[in-house]
Amino acid sequence: EKRAMYDRFGHAATGGAEGFARGFEGFGFGGLGDIFDAFFGGTAGRAQRGPARGADARKSITLTFDEAVFGADKEIEITSAELCPSCNGLRAEPGTQPEKCPTCNGSGETRRVQQSIFGQFVNVATCERCRGEGRIVTTPCKHCKGTGREKRKRKLQVKIPAGVDHGQQMRLSGEGELGSNGGPRGNLYLQLNVKPHEIFRRDEDDLLLELDLTFAQVALGDLVNVPTIDGEPHELRIPAGTQTGETFIVKGKGVPRLRGNGRGDLIVHANVMTPKNLTKEQRDLLKKL
């Protein structure tokens, strides 16, 4: 039985604090220090007073179909927390200074001695009064009510690259919320919403176009001008015998590739129209045909 205990727990089964600590390694503890941290807080409770990065912000922006295809310069307005212009973020009324916290004596930490089976241990925690800053504001700034910040609107100039699509995100580094204790700003993420086009649809970098053709055009063949997203019509030859659903590809008349060179294609789908209301003359002509 003693050997079985030894095989399972090592020196923990034979006595000694060192063996006891090693025995706990099999249960997810790395050693004696980890056991102390688990029971008494360890470094997890210590004050974190260094600079901290600000939170990320998000905003939606709506683009026209053409703006998404060719890119655009947009001005957006966001509301975010900025440093108080009166106290410059110090939270104290101008002319006064924050004072050293009497609870933690400016350390930002409180220490409490605890007894355990291993002896005395010091539990270190963030000072609740100053929240780890080591100082307290006795005369809060009247402008921001002691917060050091205020909500303000600001405008940003954003360059939308050519080729973006509906549902994509753009990251604007350093345009998010302010950091704490002098930390950097977070990022701003723009959610892109693209309005649909009247005649074009998009399939990644390709543009799709439904082209209505008459029976005579597809039976005899024709030379037609099809619209393009650039605004200049493209001359397209429709061969005789074209059927509904056949496609014609116009190279390089699609969407600029967001990551890469060149553009996608314009894919034209033929749609043969069947007349609904015929005059007597038209009916006679079709019968003769």
C-alpha cells in the first residue's frame, strides 16, 4: 500500500512539504508556489498601475455601389471619451493636486498577513480606495466631475480602398477609446454596408448583368452596347441562335481586386424576351415566318 501511494504521489506519500507540493503537480499545480497562489491570491491580486491600451470601438458606414467598387474619401463622425480640457485627465480641479492615498500609503496595494499550515503569508491586493493608483482626488474637477474625461464628437477622414465589399471591416489603428494611465488608444473598426446597384450584381471581383434581347436579335444576331460600371458602354456582338441563359464575358470590366492587381470581369447573361401582346400584323408576320 505504501509503495502504491509512492508511485502515485512520489515523495508526497513519504512526508515532507517538498514531497507534498510535488504530489499536487499531478492535479494541475506546477509546484509549491502555484499552490500558494491558488490559496492566497499570489500575484493575481497585485495592483496593475501601468499603462493599459484603450478599448476598441465600432461604427457602421454606408457606401454606394460605385464607392465600394472604385474607392472613396469619406468623412465620418464618432463620439468617444477624450481627456477633459479643464484638468487634462488628472481628475483634480485646476490649481489642486491629487494626494497620496492614506490607505495604501501611495503604493496602490494593501497587504494582509494570513496564517496557514505552512506559516504566515502576505496576501497582496489592489487598494480599494484608490483602485491601485496610489493617490486620491480630494477636490474633483468641476468640468468632468472627477472622471478626467468627457464625451466629445470628432471627425475623421477615411480613405476607402477600391474593391471593398458589403459586410467587410476596416481597421483604423489608434482611433478607438483612450487608454488608461497614458496607454495607447484602441482601434476603430468600420463595418461596411454597401447599397445595391440598379442593374449590376456582384460576385466577388466579377460584375453580373442581365441583358434583355428580342427574338429577332437572338435569331438573326446583333451588335449591341452594354452598360459598364465605368459609365462607358461596351460594344458586344450577339451571335445568331443565342439562347436564354448564355453568358458573354467582357474582360477587365469588373471590380478592382482589393488584394492584387487588375480587375474582375463583366459577365453578361442573355435573357430572350417573349412578347406578351402582339398586334394582328405582328401575328400574321410570325405565322408567315
